Amino acid sequence: MSKAGASVLAVEPWRLRETELDLGMLARTESLFALSNGHVGVRGNLDEGEPHVLPGSYLNSVFESRPLPHAEAGYGYPEAGQTVINVTNGKVLRLLVDDEPFDVRYGTLRSHERVLDFRAGTLRRELEWESPAGRVVKVRSTRLVSFTQRAVLAVAFEVEAVDAPVRVVVQSELVADEELPDLGRGDPRAASALGNALQSLDGAGRGSGGYLVHRTRRSGITVAAAMDNVVTAPGRTQVRNEHGDDWVRVGITTELDRGQVLRVEKVVAYGWSSQRSMPAVRDQVSAALTAACSSGWDRLLADQRAFLDDFWAGADVEVEGDPELQQAVRFALFHVLQASVRAERRPVPAKGLTGPGYDGHAFWDTETFVLPLLTHTLPDAAASALTWRRDTLPKALARARTLGLDGACFPWRTIDGDECSGYWPAGTAAFHINADIADAAMRYVNATADERFEREVAFDLLVQTARMWCSLGHHGRDGAFRIDGVTGPDEYTAVVDNNVFTNLMAQRNLVAAAAVAERHHERWEELAVTAEELEHWRGAAAAMYVPYDAALQVHPQSEGFTSHKVWDFEGTERSQYPLLLHFPYFDLYRKQVVKQADLILALHLCGSSFSPEDKRRGFEYYEPLTVRDSSLSACTQAVIAAEVGHLDLAYDYTGEAALMDLHDLAHKTRDGLHMASLAGAWMAVVAGFGGMRDHVGQLSFAPRLPRGLERLAFRMLHRGRRIHVEVLDRVATYTLLAGPPVELFHHGRPFRLAIGEPAQLDVPAPPDLPRPSQPPGRAPTRRGPG
């Protein structure tokens, strides 16, 4: 084993390979090597279960309720929180060699390698271990969470005798209510660990398998897991089955001569429900297990590869000149796929299903950062996530009533649609989440031309969010439509008037709602829509107030922001970041200091509302104020830095977004991966260096490469077409791989693209601009020349 802290992760284009086991990195690698399909998720724990830092097996939307205390009660504060729980662990395969338990902390670990394969969709492990008594075995395992059978986790586990005969015992287990560590560590963003959340209802062991059924004690969710094991051994083998309330164990015993191998193929099926009966859930997992066992290991493996071959054919990103960035972008795409592909009308949590960070909640991260990627690479998953939002509309409508508003108020953080944020200024007051959801719905419609989705899902989302904006905002004495007392994306500036991002996104929401409603008169009666209401929406949008500081010639992040005192960056120690853990919020709120891209995000998502000069001046004004205490920031800064011409700085920010978890830049990877930053890596490359914009169904590109990158190529889906874009230093080539001809734009010029007729266009040189500064100690790590 290597010393803690040493780098053991190899840089390779299609996989993440750990060359030796570093126990000091175990918390990180448990997240990095996690497997999921959006329905089932398992952390990258060792097969034998121990040592571990944080065991984790998750089912999307399985949570436990908990009290949500407040220092002082206030009207509208949620009284209960929700926390994702560790469900039944089906990964465990313990090994005994001549009665000595295999444990990497004892004996001698001669070699150890793990590989997360982005094309195979598997986690492979190979090791050689000498027991304290001198017996040597090789262990090989391959683990997958199936993309084609959503309930299924499978592991192929092999033990080989190396230099002498050995007796081996493999214990294949289901284990519920594992002991969990305390995750608090004084950081309010960490998960609230809940022990003993599961109450046993039923369970049995039979033959080579068994099942367990539990129910969460407060939220009342029934969870079931079932397993079976196929054993292949060279000689006589004994199989023994035992079980208790919270465990099932299949013990497999055999003797191996030198070179002989024991192989166990383990299949686990999961299921849950908050409404169906215990027998129904139990039978559901039994059926899923039967189907998976009928397919067999080889078929599960082949189906996984075939699924990923198709995904990469429409989503791959090639980066030449920076092998580390190439690996990081594919790692990001793979994990976002894992977080969403089989979520099926469930949320995409901020950490996916890789850990309990943020209590397993979904935020605006999904709609603003993750769904743009999915919309152009895996559109069915984007539609699924938005349909989940539509399904939670009754709770959003009720929440709006509680707040005294019309329409719908979607929760700032949630698992099942109920608000779980107990902090008003940086949470509930961030009403922009409603426009973020509406915007994601319209971007999906524009990118797919999915008329049925527009009619059945987007219509509801846009109408109810438009109603909310009209009741939240008001026309001032000058006739301008104002939205006061809200929080924008920057959580260091809270409860402000006329946040530019919020107002512009609300404006887009109102305009889109009116347009969609005009196209679907058949649904007006159902939602009591009237022509007068549409005119009200259009009037509010047309009169939307967007603050502008004429003296500085920049848009203030919110009304009056540019008149605030600038934060004392010179007097702030590097150890005092993130600022929220070292300074009171009241001080942050009244200073010019920006946690994460806010006005800069408006420049990206509402780009048509700004001139090129507005964008350049705005970017250069906010760079020295933005401390990036959020993992959501770097990708947006990369996009706008590239657009205005700061390509090398954009390259630096792209590296930060892409390496957020691989390098543990936020020191939070142990709690799970940052899905928004991973998706942001794609955004930084495709929307940044590729210059991709998808406004109102019109796809445009403005590609430019930074120094240090020799070539960029990416694939994406748009309205039934598969498009390939290749960018070199001074030329871009567009190729239509599938679908009918399409009109695109290149640096503002239209061109037609058809199969067999690639378009090769010149790339203009970037402007020569001085590099803007960042707060002291907060500049991104340099990647390119200089």
C-alpha cells in the first residue's frame, strides 16, 4: 500500500485506474469509483466491506424524515427535513483464506489495482495478497450497476490459489442498518447521518440466495433487496445459508490447488415503494432477480457495453493536448450518465447516488447545469427529470399558497418535492429556481421538438411558474416590473431587489409561458388560463426592470450592488475560505464579494439580453470580486471567459470544473461527487471553447481554442440529428452524422449542413486582451502556456 496522500490515479483517456491502494485516499476513491444508474447507486467500497470510510448503497428517493429545528420559529419554515439513507448493502463478498479473513490491513498486499472503465461501465479490481500465515491468493472482481435492468447490481468474484493449495470461504451477504460514521464535522453542508433508519419486516435465506425487506421508521418507505449466487469451482463445494433480521449470508467453501479458481457470480435486485404493500415490493425484487439471473453475467456485461457504445457515439468529447483534461471530461460524462439514465421520473441529486452529501437533495443544479448536458446527449433522461418536477407540482402549488403567492413555488432543496431548506435568505428566497426549471423545460423542447412533452409537461411548469412571478413582482411607479426581496445564484448577496439573473430568467419564463399557452388552447380550461392572463405575462416581461450602473457601464448583480463596499480581500487569509465558514453572513451580504457566478451566469443563459461590450465589461468587473466558494462557479466563468476572448483563463477554469472531484479541490469528494461541476466540465468545453448556444431552437457555435489545446471534437444531439464538431486552431469542421439537413450558425454566419456534406469554416483569431485579476489567492491553477 502506498503512503497516504501519494498520487495513485493514472491519467488514461477511457478509464480511471488506481495503481495501488492508498488508504489515505479511501474516502475519495469510494466516491470516485461509485457505480449507479440513477435508480440504484453503490459507493466504491472494497468487496470485503472493510476497511471503509463511508459505506453506501442508495436508492433514488429513498429517504428518512427528520425534525428540522429552527433557532427561532418563523411562518413558512419547513418543520421536517429529508435525508438519503444507506439501504441494504449487497456489495459485500468477504473472503477467508485458511481461516484467516482477507483484510488489506493485515498480511502483505503484493499488488492492488482498480479500474473504472467508462466504455464497459464496470469497476474492476485485481490484487495479490499474502496472508499472515504465508498463503498467497489472487482476487479478481468486476462490479456493475446495470443500465439496461435498472434494479440490478452484479459482481463477478474470483479467488485463485497462487503457490500452494488453500481452503477458501467466500461469504456473500446482504447487510442492512450498517453502522455509519458521524459526517457533521461542523459544516452545515454535510449530510445528517441517520443510524438505524430501517426496521425489519421480512427476510429469509434459501439455497444460494435470500432477501430482506425493511421499512423506514419515519418516512414509511418499504425497501427490499434479494440476491442469488452462481458458484463455479473445480472440486467439491459446500454452500451454507444463514440469516437474521438485518442480514443474509451465503457461505461458499471449497479447496483450491495451485492455479485453481473459485468463481462467484452475484446478482442483487433492489426495489422500494411508499405505497405498495410489503409482499408486492418483495415480489417485485424477486421478479427483477429472476430476470437478471436469466440473462446471466455475460449478457449483463454485453448489454452494458452496447448501451455505452451508443451513448458515446452521440456524446463523446475529444480533447487533444491535455491528457488529464481528456480523462476528466469523460469521467464527468460517465458519472452524469450514471446519475440520471434510469432515474425515471425521480430527481437527479446534487451528489447523484455517490454519497450522502447535501442530504441527498436535488437543487437548481439539476436544471441549470446537468440538464443542458442531458438534453443534448441523453434527452430521455432530461425529460424524465423535468417530468419529476411536473409530478411534484401539487406540493409546489401548496408551497406557494403557504407563502401567499399564486402559481407554484418549487423547493430550494428536496427529495420528494417538499421544501427541506430551513435557511430562508440563501434558500427559500432564491425564487430563481422556478425560472430555472421553466428554462430547462423550454431548452429541452427547443432541442428535441418534443411536442407531446411541451403539451403535457412544459405547459404545466411554465403556466404555474409564470403565475408565481406575476404575484411575486409588481409594477413600480415608473411602470417597470420589479421583483424585490429575492436571492440570486450568489449566496453571499441575499434578499435583494431586482437581481439581474432572476429578473431576466423570469422574463424568459413569462414570454415562454405565453407562447406555449398560445400553442395549446386545448388545455386552457384545465388550468383556467385566460387571454387576459397571457397579456399580463407579456406585459410584465416587456416592462421587466434590469438594473444598469451607467457610471461604471456594468450591470450590477442586483439593484445597488455596485455601491456596496468592496470586501477586504487583501486582509482575508487563504485559510478563511470558504468565507461562509469564517465570517457572519450579515457582513458578506453588505459587501461586494461574490460566492459564485451570478451576473456572469446571466451573461451565459440570457446572452441575447447583453451586447458583446456588456459581456466583456461585466466579466472583467466581477472577476476580482468572485471567490468561487461554490463548485458551480468555475464552469460558468469558463464559458464567458471564452466568449469574451480570455481563452487561457477559460482553460484554467475548465480544468478546475473538470478536476473538482478527481483532485478533491473542494475537499468534499468524500461525501459524493459534484454532479453540477461534472456537467459543468462539458459545458465549459462545449459552450466555452465550442461556443455552443441553443437559444429558441437555433443551434449556433463560435469555437476558439486556448493555447495548450491542439484539437477539440464533440458530438451532440439536436432535433433528431447527431452532429459532430471538430475545432483546430484556425478552422472548424461540422459534420452531420445522422438526421435531415439543418441550418446552423458559425460565429454569427448561417450555413447548411447535410449528411455527406461537411462544412469547413475559418475560426477568427481571439482579441488580444489583458488577463483580468481574481481575489488574492483565488486565481485558478494555470493550465496553458505561461
